[in-house]
Amino acid sequence: SAPPHRTERLDQDHDGIRRAARLLRQGGLVAFGTETVYGLGGLATSLKTVEHIFRAKGRPSFNPLISHFASAEAAFAEADMAIPLHDMAWELARRFWPGPLTLILPRRTGSRLCEAVTAGLDTLAVRVPKGRAVEELLRLTDQPVAAPSANRSGRVSPSTARHVLDELDGRIDAVLDTGPCPVGLESTVLDLTGSQPVLRRPGGVTLEELQETCGPVTVAGHDGTGGSISRPNAPGQLTSHYAPSLPVRLEATDLKPHEAFLTFGARQAEGASPALSLDLSPDGNLEEAARRLFAALRQLDHTAARHGLTGIAVAPLPENGLGRALRDRLERAAAPRPAEPAPPSA
Ligand code: TXA
Ligand code: MG
């Protein structure tokens, strides 16, 4: 692994953003907040930098990265846009960018993105993130920036600069502190490479919102497969993910002794009294719950020993809107954890 070095904490003023852009342009690793979660950024055009990203995260190299751009024009310039869903791609970009949507598109022959970013696939994942600081950072960097979530592989995504430093201090050059992320869950990943759109990861843009623009959308299973389109599993759709160290139990309506209760909308449970109770949104607001989920999982982990916790029981959550993304992350947190995730079969 890379030799440890100091990680600079940068303020999101003009000087901080300029410094972050300079570090990126020099091939450095800079974490920054987006509207969704913090990303671990580096030049998507530099093989050496992309290899550093994988190493800093401990991420398997078969799991491709999202490239971030300042505009849809810049993003689509790396793709082969001679596709059946060409018009849909532009409509989605107009409606949702900058914002929490990632599009999977065929890779253009001669794209500047290095092959390691896309894990050797012939498709790429692109997005234009939202936020005053990240938008200025991408404009100043003026290059595609690859950025997976800024956590160690398999762990919960970071929604504050503190979370980033907890796992990556000394492994990256800098973190641009843009405050807590306003969405709190990762972007929605929508695959436009086939004849109809396929939702590969629910996220900050809801399925209902996508359907307003796209009409019918196929929803892929957790393994990235599904629907009418038969293609190999998208790498990175590993089921176990977002794993806190405590076991997670879903759809809990009653509690076992020493369980923490992660609830929503002031819902109560039967059984033992909770060792610790955390309501993601007492008012039942899904946006608030999304914003708070990852910090709540981290908090439960950090205080597990003090409260003698043996597990996290999660109340049933709504299935509509952002509830779909919340449930997806919690299902991954609850999934069995193989010691070594098996690479997807080609
Ligand atoms: O909100 C987000 O998307 C954050 C911020 C930093 O932008 N980024 C993020 O990146 O969540 P990451 O690497 O943690 O998740 C990217 C997801 C993975 O599930 C990966 O497998 C998938 O996108 N992905 C990337 N390229 C792909 C491709 N060509 N085909 C299918 N899936 C792809
Ligand atoms: Mg991630």
C-alpha cells in the first residue's frame, strides 16, 4: 500500500477549491463533497492516479468508477452517443444535471478515460454532480475526475469530511470540506446502453422521477441483472456493501435484547426495550432519512461497545421514492459478508 502521508483539509473557499484543483491536475487524490456523498477524486485520464484510487480504497480493480464532469457536453464527449436512447440521454441530462444521476453509456473509441476507470468494460459511467464547490472544482480542473465514494471498500459511504478522514487520513492528498452532503445517498445509476433504460442502483433521483422522463424503466436486481436485457452482470453490484460492523436485521417489528433500533416516522417496536434508538426522521420525511442514514450507521457502530449492542434492528421503511434507495443500502448492509467477494463471472 502507499506510504502514509499527511492529508490536507481544505476549506471550500476560492483558495481551497483552487488548491484542490491544482492537486487533482498534478495527479493527486482529493476527496470532495458532492450533493450525494463524498467522492475520492483523481484524474480519470491518468492510469497511475486511477491505480492510486483503487489502492487507497482497497477496491477490487474489476469494479469500475464513475467519471465526473462539469457539463453534459464534456461527459457525453467520452461516450458513443450513436445509441437508440440518445434523445433520452440528453433529456435526462437537461432535467437532472447537475444532480444525483449517473448514466451508463457505451464508451467511445478513443475516449480519454483510461481503461482502468471502466475496469476494461466497453461502457462508462458519467455524471455531473451538484454543489457550488464541486461544480467550481470540476470547472477549474477541466478534466474528467474519477471518484468512487470516499470510503474503504465495502464500508459505509461518507457524508462528511470527518467520515472521509476516519478511513482515508494519510492515504489521500487532501479533502475539500464542503460540509454535510445534502442528499446523503449515492447517485442513481441508470444504464442507457440497451434499447430501454435499466435502473442499476437506486439513489438520489427516484424511479418515479425517472419514469416521468423515460416512461418504463426496468429495475435490475441486486446483482445488476434483470429485466429483458440479457447482459453480463455489472461489476460492482456486489451484494454485501455498506457494511457496519454490527449485524443488521431488516423489517423488524419487535426487538431482541441488546439490539439498537433504527426507526423511521416514530415507529415503535414490540419486545425488548431498545439498547439505543435512532429515528431517521420522526416526521416520516424520506429526504431527511436519506441525509441521515450513513451517519446513523456509523454512529451505531462507534457506540456499539459502550451500549453493549449486539445488532441493529431496522424498522420497515416505505418502498416508494427515496425509500427504494434507503432499503437498497440497508439490504446490502444486512447481506451476508463473504470474506473475499467473488469476482463476477464474465
Ligand atoms: O453518488 C455517487 O455516485 C458517488 C459520488 C462520489 O459521485 N460515487 C459513487 O461511486 O457512489 P462508487 O464507485 O462508490 O459507485 C459507483 C457504482 C458502482 O456500483 C459501480 O459498479 C457502478 O457505479 N459502475 C461504474 N461504472 C459502471 C459501468 N460501466 N457499468 C455498470 N456499472 C458501473
Ligand atoms: Mg461506493
